[in-house]
Amino acid sequence: MTDWRMPVTKAALSLRRNALAGGALAVLILAIAPPTAGAHGFIAPLGWWLLLAFCLAPLALSAHLLFDAALFRLAASHDAEAAGLSAIDDVLERMGLRKRDGRPAPLAVRLAGCRRLIWTQRILLAVALALFAILLLDGLEGGGA
């Protein structure tokens, strides 16, 4: 494995791991919130809608991260870095997601974009956990029944 393939392969594994963990946490919150946080009376409808939104957004980001991981695996299958990054751009152009503008974006720029997605997902999950805690405390105090 050449030097440029190692970070791409590690990035693909990291993206996949973060996508699966974040998606699993969002699904777990959505699964345990109604029975544990007093959903019988829908204590605070706005809180529940916010919880739903802050759990669905990380699920969407998980799908995006899994797609990026697949693209990085595609890039790692090429011998040269330029060919691998060009293959990513080719796939994105064929799917209608991005137009080619000449030369492919550098690997560092692509990895920085993926890190931003991961941090966005983490922040959304932290907000979802905070909302769940608020709804749980409100449900335990009997606020709404």
C-alpha cells in the first residue's frame, strides 16, 4: 500500500465507524425516548418534535458519511492519488451531485469536509441527548399528565 492510500483507507474506516455509531445512537434515542420519557401524554409537543428532528438529522449525516466512506474506498482502489480523487469526482458528476471544475480537490480538503460532518453529527447527537434528558426529567416529575 502506497503512502497516499493509508490515510484514505483509515479515513474510510473512521467514517464508517462514526456513521454506524452515530446512527445507532440516534435510533436508540428514538427507540427508548417514548416509553421512558412519558410519551403517554406528550408532555411538551415542541420538545418531542425537536427530539425527532435532532435524531433524524444525525441519521441523514450517517448516510452521508457511509457514502463518503464508499467513495474513499473507491479512491484507495486506484494506483495514483490523482486517479483516485478523479474517480470520486467522476462518480459525483455521474450522480448529478457535483460538476467537475477541472482538477480534483486535494485529499486534505476532502478529509476536512468529512471531519466537519462528523463534528456536526456529534453536536446534533449531544443536543438530542440533552433534549431526551429534559423530557425524561419532565416525565418523571409528572409534568403534563
